[in-house]
Amino acid sequence: MKKTSLISVAAIAAVSMLALAGCSSTPTATTEAKRACVILPDADSGTRWEAGDRPALEKGLTDAGFVADIQNAQADPAKYATIADAMLTKGCGVMVLIDHQGAGIAVAEKAKAAGVPVIAYDRPITGADYYVSFDNAVVGQLEGQMVLDGLAAAGKDPKTASIIYGSGDPTDGNAKMFLDGALSVLDAAGAKAAFTMEGTWDGAKAGTLFEQAFTAVKGKVDAVLAPNDNNAASIIQILDKNGLTVPVSGQDASVAGLQNVLLGKQTATVYKPFQLEVDAAIKVITAVLGGKTYDTMGKKLADGTPYVSVVPVSVGADKVKDVVADGNAKAADICTAAVADACAKYGVK
């Protein structure tokens, strides 16, 4: 993959979080046969797991000399549990779990009871030995700043602006961290929610919830704190229908999100190059399977779980081209007929 500006910036910022204490980068003969069991949460077309994390994790684990057993729960908590049972029966040196609706908690308990260390990947899981993710507080702070920047560009005071607040699914432990990060920025600026939506990651549901919010504030909307690009896309459809363009936040640098950023319908998106998260996870896995401790530089979650964090990047219209250059989006997908002029303007090709 071509390494360019944004991944480089994030990688440099994350270096201090990725110090491996006393662990050789070359697995010994003893570790070569050890199995890393990974459970992905879903295979939805709008998520990164199958297209991004699976091949990157498989390559990283294989290159490190480990056996990679990666399976997908297909958004089914029952299937998640069944996959975990089969993996543990076969044997795991470590379990890497991306939680889905709390299913990872019971699996983590089972794994720990069997003496198998657990790494919570991307989403926190109570009882995990390590948590590897992007810095979720920073993600939220960047989203909150998007709202403030958009209001400033529109000449509006955040203290009097009508802002609708959205958040992610409350069953996802990251959602609160995202929201708390955003609120730390918005509260400091004196902003207040005119209406707070129910939290969800479901784009269609977000659209319905936003229509209800729009009615509640009688159509007076100056900005929207949207937790991710998927929510933002549905919210923007409602705004379009009502002839409004206001600051909207987001994260994930999805194709739809990048398109909306280029079109000026979304202020920016938080870009989280999954390769950096995979690299961090491989380092932790290597330490764990080598019987060593990974040094998280004292960083922990509130429950005491050691936290390996990677720094995300805010991407406005002028940086979309860098996401493409990094190999994490294709210009052909972004630059459809409706977005072609914006792509030309911002050098996306």
C-alpha cells in the first residue's frame, strides 16, 4: 500500500503508544504454532471488517508466524457465541474480539476461564486483558470541533445555535467515549443541545430519529452532531429534502461520507486508517503469544483495562485526496457524476 501524508501523520502521532517492552519482532519456534482466534462482528457492505481488517489481520498474523483463525458472526450474537465455543475447543493462544451487542463479554469470560488471554479490538469488552483501538476521546473531540468550525464558517454563535445531538448505539462501549469527547469540546464553547436523538449506528433508523428531531425543533437546525458517516448520510438526506445545508459531523471516511464532505454537506469526517490499528494489534498479539507484557505507557480505560490507542485524523474536503492516496478509498467510487466537479476542484483522482 502506498504510504502518504495522513497515515504518516497518524503513525507518527501514535508511535509513543506502540512501544513493545522487551519483545522480539521475530516469533520463536514455540510461538509459530500458536493460534490467534479472531471474531469479526458483521459483514455488512458499509463496514470495514471483511474488506479491510480481515485481510490485514490475516497477513499480519501469518507474517508474524502465527496461525490465523478469523471468522465472522454475521451480526448474530448467538452465532458469535457458537463460533467462540468452536474456536476454544480447537484451541486458541489468544482471542481477538470485536464486540457485537455485548456478545463479546460472555466470550471473554469463557476464554479467561480457559486460560486464554483476550484482546478487545476496536470496541471495549469488560474483562479483556487489552483494548486496542483508535483514541475514542480524540475521535469525539474532532467531531465536536467539526460542529464548531462549521458554525463559525456560517457566522453563528454556538451558545445560541440550534444543535441536534446524535450518538452511537449505547450497547457499543465506544459510543459513550465518542460522545464524551464531543461534549468536552461543545460544552467548553457554551453549546447546548436543542434536541438529543436516541443513539444508534443504524443509518435508516438515524434518518427516522432525525425526522422526529427536526419536527421537535420546528425545522430550526443550525448544526448536527452525527456520530458517524452512516448516520450523517441519512441525516443529510432529510436536510436536503428540506432545502437545508448545515454543519454535520461524522467519522469512518466512508465513500458516502467523503462524497458529502466534498459536496459541502458534511463538514468533515474522522479518518481512522485501519492498517494502524491492525499494526498495533499485531504487536500486542506478538507479546501475548510470546508470554510477555505489552507496555501501554500507563494508559487504561476507566475499568483499568490496558489501552493501546492510535491517533485519528480529521479530513475536510481538501484532504479527501490523501485518503485516496493512502489506498483506503477509490476515486472511481467517490467521483460519481454528482461529485465529479467537486473531485476536480479538490484534486481527487
